[in-house]
Amino acid sequence: MKGLKYAELANLNEEQLNKQIAENRARITALGFQKTVGQLDNHAQIETLRRDIARMKTALAARKTSHS
């Protein structure tokens, strides 16, 4: 699983970013359950999703700062 680039997030609007953040959080929860049960093959997926969420939050914060 490959993470998102910050430049790719520039094309998304605020609503889309918030939706992606929510979806990624749900995926992290599901992967966490898989990890607990021992069904998760690639543990790096969780970290990749967490970093993607951080990039999205950074993009949202930058937009709020530039609009102020």
C-alpha cells in the first residue's frame, strides 16, 4: 500500500479531505481488529494510513491559515 503525496491532496476540497480522514480512521480500526486476531499480513498499512491522515490534516490546516 502506497501513501498519498501532499501534492495529490491539493486537488481535494475540504469536504473530500474530511471524508477521506473518516474513511481512513475506519480502515485503521478494522486493521487493528485484524491485527489482534492475527489475520493482518502487512502491519505497515496501519502506519501508512496514519501518515496519510496527518498529511490530510496538515493540508486542511494550511488552507485555514491561508484563508485567514
